[in-house]
Amino acid sequence: MNDSRPATDLTTVLAGDHRGLDRLCTEIELGQGSPENRKDLADHLIAELVRHAVAEEPFLEGEGDLAEAEGLMRELEGVGPQETRFERLLSALVRAVRRHVHDEGPAAVRRVRLTCSPERRAELGEEVLAVRGAAATLPHPDLSDRMPQADQLWPGPGFVDRARAALRRAAGSPG
């Protein structure tokens, strides 16, 4: 397929996110690696999904797969890979992500395409990419006086909130 949209077009960015999330789900579904490796993959999926959700949420209508995924991410962030519910929660998260990628996500991409001019889509895409680049360097305001900056986005309890807050601060919106 010959796609003439620039790499910074928001529809291109979101569609690329969907492909990346789909690949991560496939890697998780293969079920390979140690429990610790699977926890790392789960944390990576959570981080990528939060990044994507912050960019896409303004174009989604109501509750849906991302809202379901948000609840699952919050449950999963405090569960160790040796716990029996880890795999159950991870499988449920993968299913929610897959539903989003195949159903809700493409509808959001179409909505962006229909409601925004090519110029506006390019601006929004550039903003999303800039926010993602800046977010990794921003400290969480509640932790900045107690934790080294390099450790502030560590996975674990509160990871979803810390990642979301970092992305929103980088975008200049209230966290």
C-alpha cells in the first residue's frame, strides 16, 4: 500500500502504534521466556499503551477497550509474575488491546482523518512525537524530591499514573 501521508501525520502515528501494540501482544501470546521476562513484556505493553492512549483518547468516543485496558493495567502493575493471577490479567489485557487495535483504534484513526485537515494532522502528530520524546526526561512532581530522575518511570504500583502524568506534563496539560 502506497501511503503518501508524512510520518508525522497523526493518523500515521496512531496506526503505527496499533501495529506495534499488535506485535507486542503476539510476543506475549507466544508465552516464551522466564516469568521475569514476561513481566518485563507486560510492563513494556503497559508503557506503550499509555503512550498511545494519551495521544488517541481525544478522538475516542466514550468508554471502550482502552478504558477496560486501563483497569487491567492498574491491576497488573501490582502483581508479580509468580502470582497465579498474573497470566490471567495479562491475557485479559492482551484481549482488550487486540479489540482496540482491530475495532476501536481504526475508527479513531478514521475520525482524525475526517475531522482534521492534513496540516492539523501533521501538527498533532508532531506534538505527540515531541511529547513522547520529552516525557522520558520529566520527573513526576510527587517524586522529584525523593527519587533519582532515571528511576522515576520504573514499573510497579503507580506506573500507569506516572507514565500518564509524564506524558501530560510534557504536552503542557494539567496532570
